[in-house]
Amino acid sequence: MMTKSQQNLLLIAGVLAAIQFMIVPLMEYQDQEHAELRLLEQRLSRSQQLLENQQEVAALAEQVKTNEEQLLEAIPVATDRTAFRIDLQSEIQRVAREHSLRLEEFNWLTESQAVSETVQVQRAKIRLSGAVSQLAEAHLAMTQQLPSIRYVDFSLRKSNNRRSGSSSDAQMQIELLLEIATRRPSQEGS
């Protein structure tokens, strides 16, 4: 027969086993459920905020769409890549002539690479030489007149070619690495 102290020890062991195998897992489960409930409450709060700000969100989305359309309008459509390249080269040569510069080099470095469904980018390197002030004016004119061009890199150095006559403006050479964006023709109506 068991003594009173053995019965008490057995009862304590049973209570401890019940705590370890039933109450602790139940508490862990409740903590997990509580954490999931907090996450759901946070999601609900964000959803309610979105619903409350639905008109503002819609207006911002429309503004983003309008801005995207305006940006795309500034990028020329290139139905014929070769013709586009010739036209762009002619335009840069025209700007160089207007500013009394020599276009010493114009190289297309890459073929067109798609950056989105409608926009392609290609790279070119140009080298111009002439008076510093004219180089600066030509660079500004190209920036304003050719918005689809992005200047990736440039270098400026003294020109080896000396012009005759007295000029207070130093003769320099600028080399520009350009990224030229074009749009694919729209497929509407095809």
C-alpha cells in the first residue's frame, strides 16, 4: 500500500504532467492564435485605411498614369531603326554646325534593348571639338531639343587640333556616352 506522502507525490507528478502536456501546449496555441489575430487586425486596419482613402489612391493612380503618358510622349516613335539613327545623327550634326563645332566621331555602341513593353534604349558615343563656350551651348541645345537622350558619361579634354586665328576661348574636345530611348510603334488598329 502507498503511504500518504507517496500519494501526494503521485498527485503532484500527475498535476505537473497535466501542466506540461496539456496546459503549456494550450497556452502556446493561445499565444499563436493571439499573434495571428493581431496580424489580421493590422491587415484590417490597413484595408480600412485604403477604403477610407480610396478616392485619393485612385486620384494618385490616375496622376501616375498621366505622368507616364506624358513621359512616353517625349520619347520618339521609331518605326524604322535605321532611319531613326540617321535622323538623330543628322540632328546632332546640325546642332554641332550651328555652334561651330566639329563632330569627330559618332558610333552606335549597342543595338536596341527593350526596357519595357514599349520603350527601347540604345547607346551611342559622340565626340565633338571646338571652343568651350560653343561646346557648352551645343550640349544645352541637345538637352533641350532632344529630350529622348540621356547623358550617361562624358569626358572633356584639350583638343589637339588648333584653329587658326586668335580665339580667347580654349579649344576642347568632349566625348559623350548617350542613351537614346525610342518607342515601338503602337499596335492599335493593326
